[in-house]
Amino acid sequence: MKTYQGTAVRDGRFWAVKIAGVGITQGRSRSEARDMALDLIEIMKKIPPDQFEVHLEFEPTCG
């Protein structure tokens, strides 16, 4: 099973998520950011979600 790596950075009210080799998406919560990352990979790579995993690294926020 393929694993995609991504990073999430807080940008105002959103988490901006970048998945290496796939693209960028966003979500308002950590949970939504992960869901959006899964959707992005499924759409852009044209593979069903049961055939890949995603590992997101959430960067710490200040303040």
C-alpha cells in the first residue's frame, strides 16, 4: 500500500495541507484537513482511498 506524505501549516482559520507530488488543499480543523488530503489524493491520482494511506505532519502553531 502506498503512503503519501504531507505537511499541514496553520494559515489563519485554516490548515493548509501540501501533499508531496500531489497538490495542496485546506481544512478548518485537523480532522477536516486529513479528510481533504484523502480526497485530494483520490481525485488527483485516481485511486480509491482503500489503496493508499496518508501521513500528515502538523506543524506547531505559535500563540
